[in-house]
Amino acid sequence: MKMSIVTGASGEILAAVQGHGLTQQRDGVEASVSFGGNHKIHQVEVDDDLATVTDAAQFQQRLQKYLPRH
């Protein structure tokens, strides 16, 4: 599954969304998500079962393995 993970200046996870598109158009309206200069977006391929994780701490822990090491 494709996922976009947003990290802050210190490498902390700020957000994660399914897919690589951060812009969507519907009924003539376009919306997009953007982040400040110190944020980085990592577009990665993750295990499909990650979508079923309901525990926030476990979710963040699992996301860490897809991010580059500092």
C-alpha cells in the first residue's frame, strides 16, 4: 500500500496518509495539503496490514521502519 509520511525537523512523525496524492479535486473544487519548510514528506510502500492497526503507538512504531535513519 502506498503511504505518505510527514516528519518534522527532528524526524518525528507528524502525519501519515494513505496514498501519494496530497491533492484532490471534486465537484470543481480542488483541495491540497502542504507543509512548512522544515517538514519532509516520505512517499513509501508499506505493508497492507498497516491499515488495520488501531493502536497509535504501535502504528507510529511500525511507520518508523519505513523512514530513513538519521
